[in-house]
Amino acid sequence: REEQRALFIIFGGTGDLAQRKLYPALFNLYKRGYLKKNFAVIGTARRPWTNDYYRDVIKCSIDGMFDSQAQATDFASHFYYHSHNVNDKQHYEELKALADKLDEKYDLGGNRIYYLAMSPRFFGTISQYLRSEGLVTERGYGRVIIEKPFGRDYQSAKELNDEISRYFDEDSTFRIDHYLGKEMVQNIMALRFDNGIWSALWNKEHIKNIQVTLSEALGVEERGGYYETAGALRDMVQNHILQIVSLLTMDRPKSASEKDIRQAKVETFKALKVYSPEEVYQNFVRGQYGEGEEQVAYREEAMIDPDSMTETFVAGKLEVQNKSMAGVPVYIRTGKRMTAKMTRVDIVFKNEAPLFGGGIEPENVLTINIDPDLGLDLRLNMKKVGQEFATKKTKIGYRLSKEQVAKIPEAYERLILNVLQGNAVNFTHWDELKYSWRFLDAIRNAWDEQELPVDFFPNYACGTMGPQASAELLEKNGDHWIY
Ligand code: NAD
């Protein structure tokens, strides 16, 4: 475990993301020895906090994770607070002075990571001042980490990207999609490309369909204001779901290098069939949750328009027109207030007409359990034990043990380490974004043009797997949701 030297500057250092995810992730890197003596963190936001107060906040956010008070105190001693309005040029001069001082004190070699844990509308301004006020050093690296949402359509994503790329090149820009930091998402490539059986079968000749489910049990919670302007399509499909789809459907990369994997992924995004409005209406379904036994309908939630037409559920059939997968239906679905919180992939294989028949699985299914279970299941047909010759459905399963799960780094920990190491393989490249927005805009625009009666929603009850139309989407193709 090589110690990494760097200064982190976290914009939005008092925010929810910083406290819930980033500080615990940095602490785990410290505990595992990737961060030791030579690192420092500047948290900046508008509130007038002192270093002491900030360090108490850091200790609170790693509560229950440290071995001793001394360890927590030592970790927190690397944190510095700078009260700062990102629109104020003068603040960057002070920030630079502090950064240079810490660089010397901790011997950081000029390496700097700028974490933009704030609203994207500030990204352009921050990037510009980081350059113009000389915060980006000549000596070490300067890498910028960006959170979602990256735009709300192709045009706004491009404008945002143009702003940032004026000051940071693509190799220094790390766009986070935390699903790419999940153990079983990272496992998809290993499974596909390092197993002869799956390499041989993972193609349009043998796969009947692919299903990706990313369901949430919670409702919109406190995010109503944002969610009203986003909806499930932008919030979940454009990023997490399409990233998982690309890993499942990409052609085999030439090598395991970052460049070749990225190339293969970009080609996959490019190969996503962009739908005409007619095709959108045929292939995409939207839903919004109504009330449940103890839950209110989406339209009754805080900060939500009582006539809101925002979708909290999406199901769709995609097609990736590449060598391996052209013609294979890829079904996706995601939503809030569904039966359970779960991320899983089902690969449904074609089956010949059964020779023996009886109570068998019509299709072999490989299930990749991503969350909250981590493992694989394979549905097979086998002979019933005993004298008589009869067949029966069988499921064989593999689960990561509790001990293994305990060793898995949290997504943010893994991704921040990737940034420290300069490895961008688990981040979203601009080209991937570009094509994903092109695909998404076609759906969004077709929906926006469609006049729906207000009582179209709600169309699914809390605690279900979405509207009836989601099941029908598969049935009309002779398919069905495995889960
Ligand atoms: P938040 O509202 O909790 O925090 C925002 C931070 O920005 C605060 O520290 C605030 O002080 C600071 N800030 C606002 N205006 C400022 C200004 N003019 N100058 C200086 N500082 C200013 O938000 P959050 O939930 O932490 O989210 C931050 C970003 O991360 C958002 O873009 C969000 O979409 C994204 N994100 C958050 C989560 C999450 O779990 N919270 C998950 C994924 C993505």
C-alpha cells in the first residue's frame, strides 16, 4: 500500500455529501495506510467555522469508525477550514496561501485534488479561479472531482463540460458515478471476460434478454425540490443504469488498460439505439407512486407540485447495436417506493425445447446481485434425486461471506483512491456522457411532447414493482421480469 501524497480542497466542505461520504472515505484510506503523514484537507464553504470546530465535525462524521481517540485526533489534525464564497476572487488568494503553506508543511509535492461537492452551477467559476489565481501548481498534479448531476440534457452537459475543460483537461477530470465503485459492478467485467463459459455465451446468439433493476424502497425524502426538476430518467437512468448496461453489453476490450476499456465503453454508448418518438412510446414506460398503507403519494410529499407529472419510475427496452448484442432486448427499470431496495442484473439465456420437460426452468438465468446481497445465482434444470427420471428447477448460488463483505471498500473510498493513483477507469468519460445524453434526450423530448391527463399519475402503489405497463412491456415481446 503505497502512501499517497496530496492536498484535498473540498468545496462544499460543510455539506451533506462531504460529511456523510467523503470524510469517512478519507478516514478509511488513512486507516488502510494509503494516507499517512503526507496529506492535508482544506474544507471550504461559506460558514465561518474555525479549524477546531471543523475538526470536531470531522470526528463526528467518522464516529464509530476509529480505534482510539488518539487516532481520530491525529486524522482530524490534517484538516483545515477556510471560509470562502466561491464567487469571490479574493478568497482564492487566501486559499492559495493556505494551500502553499500546507504543501510545504506536509511535503505534498504540489499534488492537489479539487473536490467539487457543490451545486454544478459553480463548477465553471471554481475551475476558472483555480487556474487564474494560480492554485493549480506546476510541480504536482491537479485533478478535479465532479459530482452528479452532470447537466440535465445534452446541451447543458456540453456547456458545463466546455466550461470545465477550458481549465482542466479530460485526463484530470474525474466524474463520479458511485455505482462504478461497487464491488459487484466492478465484477461484471471480470466475470464476462475471464471465464470461458461466459465469454462463449455472452452474445446475441445465446442471450435472450438482459434485465437491470435498480429499485429503491424510499420515497423522495428531502430531495423534493431537486427531484421535481429531474425525475427518475435523469436521476438514475442517464448515469447508473446506463453505466451498468455498458459493462454488460460492451464488446471485449483489446486489453485491460484504462484506454482500451474506456474505448470499448464509449463504443457501447455510441451504439445505443436512439429512439424516434414513436419508438419511445413503444419502448419506455413511466410511473409515479401513489399512496401506500403508511406512505403518502409522491404528489403529497414536501416541495412537490400537487399536480406533478414528474416520473418516479422508469422501465424501458434498450438496444445496443454492437457486434455482441445487436437485437438483444436490454430491459431496465428503476423507481422509488418499490418493493425493496435492490440492484440486480438478470441475464436470461435462450434455451432449446426441453427434451425431458416437466417442472423445469424454461430459461437459464444468471443473476448478478449487486445490492444489498453480493453474489451470483444460476438457475438450472437437474434430475430429481431418486429412481424415477424427472427433472426439477435448481438454483445454485454464491454469496460473498460476511468477512469478505467487511473488507470491501465503500464506493467513495475506492474511487478517491483511484483519483489519487490517477486511474480513471471507474469514472465517466465525456464521450460516454455525450452519447448517454443523446439517447436520453430522445426519450425526454418525446415524453415532454406527449399530452398526458393529470390523472395518468399516480399509476403504481407504494411497495410494488411499478405500474402494470412495466410488465406488459416485456410480455409483448414474450418476456417477463425475472424478479
Ligand atoms: P449541500 O447543500 O449539503 O452542500 C452544499 C455545500 O456548498 C455546503 O457546504 C455549502 O456551504 C456550500 N456552498 C453553497 N453555496 C456556496 C458558495 N456560494 N460559496 C461557497 N460555498 C457554498 O449539498 P450536498 O448534498 O453535499 O451535495 C453537493 C453536490 O453533490 C450536489 O451537486 C449534489 O447534487 C451532489 N451529490 C450529493 C449526494 C449526496 O449524497 N448528498 C450524492 C450524489 C451527488
